[in-house]
Amino acid sequence: MKYILHIIALCLLFVGCGHNSDIDRQLDAAEGLMLSSPDSALHILDEINVGGLSGKEQRARYALLKSMAFDKNYIDTTTFDVLQPAIDYYLDHGTPDEKLRTLYYQGRIFQNKMEYDAAMQSFLIAEHIKDYSDTLTYGNMLIAQGTLYYATLNIDKQIKSDLEAARLYGKVGAEKKQLSALIKVLNGCVTKKEQHLADSIMPIADSLAANLSHDEQLLNDLTLMKVAYINRFKSSLLLKNSLDSISGIKDLSPHIKMDISFGYLDINEPQRALDILESIDTASVSGSIKYLLLRSEAMRANGRYAEAYESLLKYCEAVEQDNTAIYSDKTSVAKERYDSELRNLTNIQQKNTIIWLSVCSILLLLLVIGVISYHYRLGKMKRILAEKEQSRLKLENASLQNQNSILELEKQTAELEADKKHLAGENMKLRISQLETENEQLKVLSEKDELPDDVKEVIKERIGILNALFAANILDKEPAATAYVDLVKREISDKEKFMNSNRLAFKVSHPMFIKYLEEHGLTEYEINYLCLYAIGLKGKEVGSYMELRRHYNISSDIRRKLGIDEHETNIGIYVRKLLRQL
């Protein structure tokens, strides 16, 4: 199982390496600036090396963002060279927002190409997208759709689309777009003679205009719409004054001029209405149903019936074409929707088939791996048991050998202990013999009258200790030996007394040794210190007995007085050598 996870991780790593993270960061930056600074967003997108785009998804994202940047920078395109990767990918695999944006910009390109049927088809598909979050794009799509409805005099749907767009713009706080949408709704109300709806919308439009007093274009559009409102719903005198005041404005749009012409027809000034219509560039209203109808009415009102009839025939042909186009649009949309759903079902079936094949393959692979792993573990367990059995036999053999070795070692140890005891006995006999000789010498010295009393007292104590030792040796009994040991412990427990008596004993037995030390200026304390070395103690033992943590200080003073180099020799060896020489 561990190896499978490693393989999957490697696959994911290779897939992840296919994306260019630097381009992703550039695309993120462009998307972040799209609403606030579209020119900067377009600049960032222009800097991206298109050849470095990797994968359909990244190319689709670049295409959609570039199309959005064109639209927001008022760059109209009439080709799908840029948007096509987004159309190919997002319409099948995109999120609701990605599909909505792709269809909206696809429809805008069709509008720029004057292919209004195809544009309407894109907008109708986008209208049925659910769960979107890009409210602004959806509102823009409704506005573009309303424009197409108005061009075909489908005023009810135009009002509905623009009114819904205004509601969405208000929901996200886009007041400028909301006022523009409401002006379009008012235009539809005037055309449709929906005074009640117009009256309810006008206060909202005035409130928004108060907040947007800096936008002269919007305020001018609202003013013209108010004039059209007065033309349609107010008195003839007021209507005439309004029409006269606005007709003198230069650069009026064809739609505004058509509204003014309609107003003059309404107040029975047909010649003035016809003059306004004839001032419109016919190329800009080619195929306009509204223009043809108004022209037919204006010609009839001026008694030019032949031209009126001709315009009426063109109007009927245009209406028939629009009805055919609308029917075709609905049929195309239904067919497109059916084809899209069929493609989705086919894709789902293919994905399910791939998923089931993958799951079955993985399960089969896991089964094979499980069987192989079981046999491998079984063989490994048998080898381990065999190795353990061999180890156990080796341990048993080693244990027997160790037992024999232990018995042999115990035998050798017993022999060594016996030899040690025999040697200790021999050494004890030799030492006792030496002590007997020393005891006799001390007895002879104690009878000399010229010795000081304290020296005689020391000699007597030493003789008493030696006599106790001899008694213990003669009796060869544990209590007597213990008594001797206790006597010795008592003697050495009083450190000052013992060290003084030890010095006096050396003064009697080795007077030249003591005299040599005194001649070199050593104090009694320092002589006592050296006498401990003389009886066989080592430096560490002397320090422990005298309870001196840093007894090398006194040792350094003694070396200086005796003229001994600090690194020349061990002071204990020096003292014992001096004792033998003197």
C-alpha cells in the first residue's frame, strides 16, 4: 500500500508541474485590477508570453480575461481569435461564472459583427445559468439582451430585462449602471405607453441622478427621456415646448430623434415630424422596425400615401423577418440546450466508466499486492523462526561452555585465595619478626635516662601496641585480634597526638632524619606531615587523614625549604629515600 501511495504522489507531482505558476500570478493580478483599473489589467495580460501558457484551463482563463479587458477598455472585437479557447473549455468544464462570462462576451462579439440572432442565442443560454455569483456580468448580459429586444420592438421583454438588470445593479451598489438601466426601462415604458410603471420608476431615477450629478452624459440621457415622457403622457402645449427645446440639441441619437418625431406626430405637426426623421442617417437605422413605422405614419400624415405604403410594406417585411429570427432563435436555443445536455450525459458516462475501470484496476492491484505481501511475510516469518531456533541452540551451547568456564574460574579463584592466605601468613610472620626486633629496640631505648619524658611516654605506648599485637598473634583468636585493632584505631583517631607521637618515635629511631629536617627550617607541623609519608602513606592518603582538601600547598612549601624541584620526584619517595640514607 505504501508503494501505491508513492506512485500516486509522483503522478500528482508531474501533473502539478504542468502549470506555470508565474503566469498564474500574473493572471491573478490582472483579474484583481479588472474592475478598478482595466487598462492596467490589459497591460499585464499583454506582457504575458502566450507561448508559455500550459494546459487548456490556463489558456481558457487567459482568453476570457483578455476578452474582459478588451470590453472594459471599449475595444470592440469582431473575431473569436482571443475568446475561442475559453469557448472550447468553459462551456463544457467551467463554473457557472465562467460559463456566464464566456457566453456574454461571445454574444457581445456577435453584436459587434451585427449577427444579432447568434448574439440573442448566446444571451438566452446565459439567462438560464443558475448558481452564478458574478452579478455585474449577469446584469450586463440582461442589458445587451434588452437592446436586442428593443430593436425588434419586443418592448415587454426589453422592459423586463432592463428592469431586472437595474435591480441587480442596485443590489451590488453599481448606481451608474443602475441609472442607465432605468433610463432604458423608461424608454420602453414611453414606447409601450406604460405610464404607471414609468411614474414609479421616475423618482428612483431622480434620486440616483442626484448622487451622480458629475456624470453629464447620464443626466443628459435622463433629461431626454423626461422629454419623451412628457411627449407621451402630458398636455399638447407642454409637449410642444419640450419638443422645440430638445430638437435644437446637436448630435442627438437616432432613437431620440425618432421619439421627438413621434411627439410631433402626437401633437399633429406631421411636417415637423417628417423633418426630424429625414435628418436621421438612414444607414444607422437600416432595418429598424420603429423607424419604418414612424416614417410610414409621417408620410401618411403629410398626404404622401405612396411613400407611406412603401414604408409600411418594409415595416411588415422587417416584422416578419424578426418573428422568423425569434422562432429560429428559440429553436436553436432548444437544440443547443439538448445537444449540451446530451454531451454532458455522454461525458458523465465516460467519466463513470473511467472511474469504475480505475477502481477495479486499483482493487485488483491491491489484491495482487496483498497476496504477494502475504507470501513474502510468511517466508520472512519462517526464516525468522529458523534463525531464532539456531540462536537458541547457540545460546544453550554457549551457556554450557560458560558454566564450565565459571567452574574452572571458581577453582582457580579458590587456589588463588589459598595462595594469597598462605602468602599473607608468611608476610605476617616476617612483619611480626621485624616488630619483635623493633620492640626490643624500643625497650632498650626506654631505659636510657637522657631521653625526655614525652619521648619515653611515646615509646611505652608503642611497646604496648606491639605487645597487644604479639598477644593476638600468640592467642590466634578473633576477640584478641579485634581488641588489637580497636587499640590501634583509638591511637590514630586523635590525629594531633598520633602525628606528634609518630614524629617523636622517628626522633628516637632516626634522629639524623629529624635533625636534617629541622636544620632546613621545617616546622613541627611540616615534620609531622613528612613523617606520615615516612610510615608508608601516599599523598592522597596523607591528605585524607589530615583532612586537607588542597594539601599540595604545604607540600609546595616543604619542597621549597628542602630545595626539591616541583616536578623532580614524588615527595613520598624522596622522604623514604632520605630516611634510609640518614
